[in-house]
Amino acid sequence: MAEAKLFLDTKHSLAEGPFWREETEELYWVDINGQSIHIYNTKTEEKREIPVDQKIGAVILKKDGGLIMAMEDGIYETDSDVKAKVLLHSPEQDRPSNRFNDGKADPYGRLWAGTMPEKGSDDKGAFYRMEVDRTLTKIIDGIGNSNGLAWSPDHKYFYYIDTPTGEVQRFDYDGEKGEITNPHKVISIKDGRPDGMTIDEEGKLWIAHYGGAKVSRWNPETGERLEEVHLPVSSVTSCTFGGPERKTLYITTARQNLTEEELKKEPLSGGIFVYETDVAGARSYKYGK
């Protein structure tokens, strides 16, 4: 049985949104509830924590070295040290219980990010696209919990998870126009809830199972589950490929909502885990021109 190993015993409340910065060999991620950005340099083993002043669903590296942050009340732009941040968009002031959740840059440098209600199971979230000129467009409304996203290696398809549906949707993706069309279900998950997601160079999806203690690999063409990577913690949130050959799968986890009894059984909850794969993963894209 394939098993992930503990990489960093961080005990985060809700670690999420990992991505790999190739030129510096650094892993970035956020602790949403901890209101912080984390950076780990795999060469020097130096770990940085950058506090922010609200919940942060995702951080995306800009091509100029700055950062885009999808946060509780909107999308911000900032420098690499988060010294001064500028609010670009606050599209959901009419939905004060919502916050931004997962987000990524696409192969053409745009930002895609979605929202979720903090409480309840209403489909009050939405999914947005921000162009490199900072124009924001609502793409989908009526989302329960906007989560995993990935683009196929040939840039023909976009994959998306709205967690409460238990499904992965595939869209036709027009990279030149930034349009997604023709959605249909390609994967259904029953063991835990599908959360964050990444893709490898063979076009296979790697999906975190929140409440399912695993990451699974899937063929989106057939809907077949190909592989499972098990973790000693139940709340698995997301994953990304890194390392010199992009064959190290970095996996984030959470410890929020676990009882003291559950935490005794899962003391490593909230840690960062790794699994060495046989296939190279897709690059983490950056925002901007």
C-alpha cells in the first residue's frame, strides 16, 4: 500500500493551496484559519511564516515576484513580503458570510479562484476569472465550496471540483480567450470529499480526499481510479508536485474540527506530507504576463 511520509510537523488548523516555485526550490502554502502564508526552502531548510490579517484561501506567485492573495473579503495584490497590499476586487460584499477558497494561475497567466460560505451548505459560492489586466469576471454562480482546479498538459481541458457535489467536472478550455465551456462529470468520489487537486504530465488527476485519509490518482478519460496514497490523518486538503524533477507530491492536511480524542489518534494532522511518484507533475503556473 502506498503511503505518504511526514515532511513537516506543522500542526496547521487548515493547511491548503500548496504550490512549487521552481527557480528557488521553495514550497508555498497557506494556513487558512491561521491567517498565514508559509514558505519552505527545500535547499536551505529555512521556513518562513508571513502573517496576514484575515483568512487566506490561496496565494499565487506573480511572474514579477509579487503575490496575489485570494482572501476572506476579496482579491489582493502585494509584494513578496506582504508589506503593502492593494485590494483589487471585493466581488461578494452582498454575501458577507462567504470567503475565497482555492485559486490558481492558468497556463496563460490568469487567476482563477472561487468562494464558499463559511457556514451552512447553501450554494452561495461563485467562481471567478481575473485577467492579467486585473479585470474580474464571474464564471459560475451557485457553488457550494469552490475547490480543486487543474489544466490538462495540452491545455485543452480544465478540471474543477465543487466539493459538496463529490464530483470532478471537465470543461473544454480555450486558453487564448480564457473561456471554459461544455461541463460534464468525469469522476465521482464517495470515500471522503474531493478537495484540492493537481495533475501530472500524463494528464492524470491527483485528488485530496478530505475526511478520506488519502490522495487518489485518476484517469479522467475513463473515470478509473488508478492509485491511492494513504496518510495517517483523515483531513487531507490538497497536493502539488515539486522537487528537481517534479516527482515529489507535497500534500497538505488539516486538524480543524477534530476532537481531542481524534487528535490523539491522528497527532500529525495539520502536517505537510510527501510521496515520491513515478511520473512528473505539471508545473505550478504564475500570474501575469
